[in-house]
Amino acid sequence: MMKKLITTFILLCAFLAMKAEPSDSLQKANEYYVAEEFPKAITLYENILNEGYESAALYFNLGNAYYKNGILTSAILNYERAKLLAPNDEDIQFNLDLVNQFVVDKIEPLPRPFFVNWWQSLINLHTSNDWALISIAAFIVTLFFAVVYIFSRSVGLKKLGFTLAIIFLIASLFAFGFSGSQKMKIINRHHAIILSPTVTVKASPAESGTPLFVIHEGLKVEITEELGDWFEIKLADGNSGWLLKSTLEKI
């Protein structure tokens, strides 16, 4: 029974694993980038993605190629996708901050309680895969101390084994939950980047809808609802409205 439980647990965590890039195509794309042949590098990076491969490094390289080629909105989009897979990567964040300086709209986000920011920062310490590995490691340690508790004849060792087994089991469950949270962000993609130079946000999902405000390309928005050809979006400052799907692309 215990063997089946471990196998199921590992398989669930393995489901979170991402595919690796084809090394030959990636190497050739990187060579184009180093040679400053950015359009060729972009084409190869995009082809790799179209084949179904995905990683933070791939999106980061593609973002750099777009940035060097002067296509800033696509650079932002791919840096954001890289950050989604590697939320605590300082290089990705640095480049994203750099290119965001060129975005016209400067939105002041609504303040959030400190514990919400702290909790999100904790989750973002590792990727989905890393949290899954931590969860597996903690679960294995839990089993070890459970064995100590069950088979030890010493009362002191039994107490120690029981206490540590509980602690590591809780740690395993939290890590598994963090892994799932990171994975859901990747699957759901609730944020998007505005692609059109200038768009008018409407009060309703129709061309005849009342204009609310204007935003510009490169701005990151949250998608809160979908209806036909329209997305309801929300800005970091709380303002919301409807946009045509063709004016933005999901991160």
C-alpha cells in the first residue's frame, strides 16, 4: 500500500515537468543571436516553441532577440512568459524592468496586505518543478521518520520520529500545494500583454460599448472574463472594462 502511495505521489509530481528544448535547434538559434542575426534567431526560437517545447531560458532568449531587434512589445510578452516559468529569476526581472520603461502607461497598483505579498513571494521562491522535487524529498524524509516511529523501541526516538514525520509531512504538502499553484498559473494564463498601439477599453463587450479609457501596447493586464470575441480585463489600479481579443495576447 505504501509503495503504491509513493508511486502515485511521484507520478503526480512528474506530471508537472516541462519538456526540454531540442538542443541542436536551440544551439543554432543561440549562434544566430551571438552573430546579431536577430530575425533568424527569432524564427528558430519561435519554431522550437511551435513544436511544443517550453522553458524559461527559451522565452528569455526569445525576449532578448526581440529586444535587440527593436520589437519591444514582443520582448515584454516573452520576458513575462519566462518569468511565469521562473518567477524568482533576477536576470528575467531585470530585463523586464528595463523594457517596461518604454511602456506608455504607468499604472500604480493597488496596495495589498503585507501577508499577501509575503505569501506570494514565498510561492515564487521556486518553480513548479522545484517545489515538486522539494515535496517529494520531504515526503521521503517523512517516510523515514515514520519508520523510526513505528520500529523504534525507545520512547524518546518514537516521540522524535513522530514529531519530525509530522513536520516533514506538512512541509511536503505545502511544497506540493505551491507547485500546484505555480502550475495553475502556467495552465490558466490569466494575464495578457496589449499588442495594439492604442486601444479603447469599453464598458460592454460590443463595438458600440461606452468608451471608458485608453491604454497602449506593452501594458500587462489581467483577464477576468471571456465572452465571444471579447475579454474583460482589469488593470493593476483596479480599473476594468472590455477589449477585443485581437488587441492582446495571453502571457
